[in-house]
Amino acid sequence: MRKIGILTMLGKGFNYNFGANLQAYALQHVVSSLGDYCEIIDYVPPHGLFKAFQRNLQYKGIRYAVSRVISIRLEEFNKKIIIKKKDADAMIQGSNNFRGQHLNFSSKTFQGFNDLSDHSKYDVYIAGSDLIWAPWFNDWETLRVYLLGFVKEGRRVSYGAVVGKWIPRWARPIFREYLEKFYLVSVRDEMSAKALREFTQDDIEVVLDPVALLRKKEWFNLLGPPRKEPKKPYVLVYDICRFKDIQREMKHVARKKGWNLVTYIPSKDSFSFYSFDPLEFLWLYQNADFAVSSSFHGTVFSVLFNRPFYAVDPSPIASEFRIRDFLEKLNLRDRFVEPKKLRLMKFDEPDWSLANSCLENERQRSLNFLKRALRGVEE
């Protein structure tokens, strides 16, 4: 039995995002189902991702101004949101419970490149999924780690890694040094593939995010009712980027449709699921009458569960290309909207037969890539 180590943006006590938890579970579940022993390498970036993002602003040249505007918008957004301590504690506890029950971590916690370089124990190392290769989210050391630069022995592959639209000058030597050492490389979107092609002669495949490798039934088997339930019917709004714009539009739409408003960000006008754990979050999607999200994973789960939805443009706070790329693959491009146009939309049902057929084709292609990547050690 091969030993597989997954390195992603998740640790036992690091990163409580719903999508981060669920994509890690999905990839580990699929790899384990192929007959391998699999664990998530418990790596915690030494300085935290947001601090790394701030430090790296100085390396971005002319793009510094744009990045600085985004960081300011984030600061302004955070000042307007008041999260109760009990809700924050419940969210962290729920996430930790999910990890304890459903994720298998390495016994040791790693906190730096040198720490990891003394610990080569896997036959295959998988880097992915999510934003692990985004230079604007990492500093020099963490990017070297996520590009598996510490690996001395064992096969290196990536699954669904995300880079972004461009690679700044300071990060280019890191990609040039380590990318060529990968056996197979896959990313989650076309923009990431384009950014990486100048650093390798090998093919770069675009695959589905791990959560989409599992079918609806496999997710449903994990779910149970949450500790508290919103009243039906409800529209689920999952957004951390364009809260003010989306909230204003969706309050109008909810009144018109007779829907209760369920939001991630706490508001006096809505039921908040900020304190929910990852599986309670999925239950909300399963039971929603409609879903609106500026989140990539929120969009994916809308599709997986066949809930009528709109994906809202998250820019300039976050990049929109990941969402648009996913929707275009499934012939659902018309579900991507600007927040200010929400009240003008029909809030109708997509063509699920075509979308589901496209999704299954992409799923099989992505699974075949993963199988090739893992079986390579047997050659």
C-alpha cells in the first residue's frame, strides 16, 4: 500500500474556511478509495497567510496600487462586520470537530521549510487543491513549501492547484526551480495553466476542484440537520467579498419572492450561519430554495446539489476567473452576474440535464488524471 501525503492550505488548527475543509476531505476520501493510505500534512505557515499577503505587496511593482486598494477594501469591510465571540468560538469548534471525525492528519505539525525537509516519508506528495500556488497569498518560504521544494524522495504531483492570473518577478525563480521536478501537474482553472506553461515543457491539465469529484449522494450520506434551522422557504447567500452590494439587492429579492434570507455574515435582517460547521453548511445548500454566492465553493455546491443559483462576481476583492471558468465548462455561463443586477434576474432553474452531463464528463477526466498521478510510482 502506497503512502500518500496531501499538502494543502489546511492544518489541525489552521484555516477554518468551509471550502478549505471540504476540498481537503474530498481529495483525501478519493485517494483513500483508490486503495492508498492517505494523510494530510499538518503544515501551518509560520506567519499566517494574510500577513504574508501584506508583506508581499512590496514585491509587486506597478500592481502594488491595485493590491493595496483591495487590502484597504478588505479592512473597511472587516470594520463593518461584528462577529459575536460565541459565534466565532462555535465556528472554530465545529470545524475542529469535523476535522477530528473526517480528516486524517500527520502526527507531527510542521511550521517551516526546514522542519519539513527532515521528514520525507511518503511515496507520493500531492500539492493541492485551492490557492496554494498563489504568490499574492504566500511569501518566499511558504511558496517553496507548497511547491514541494522540501521533498527529497517521493513523487511530486499537483491536483487542482491555483496560481492566479500572473506570477510576479520575485516568485518566478521559485516556480522555475521546483515545477520541473513534478511528475504531473494539474490546476483548477485555465488562467493558472497559462501562468505556469512557461516554466515547464510538460502538459498542464485543468481538473475539477476535489469537492466536485464526489457525487451528490456521497455528500448527502454525511449530512444531518444543523443545531438550528432557518425557516423555509429561504434563499442562501454565501458571500465574504461583496456583502453590502449583495445584501442590498437580496433583501429586495427576498421580499418579492417571499423567501427568508439566510446569510453567512451576521445581519439583523437575516438568519446567519456564520457559526455552522462544514456539514451544517452543506445541509443549508441541500435544502435551499435558491442560492446566491460570490464564493467558488459555494458555486460548486450549488451545482452539485442542483440548487437554482446565481454566482456573483467577487471582484475586486477576489478574482472572478475561477468561478467563470467552472461555469463555462458546464454551459452555465449565464448564471454569473454582477451584484447590482441581481434584482433584475429571473431567479429561474438552470438546464440541469446538460450541466450534469458536462460535470460527469469532467469528473471522469479529473479522476483519470488522479489515477495516473498515483499509479506512476509503480512504473
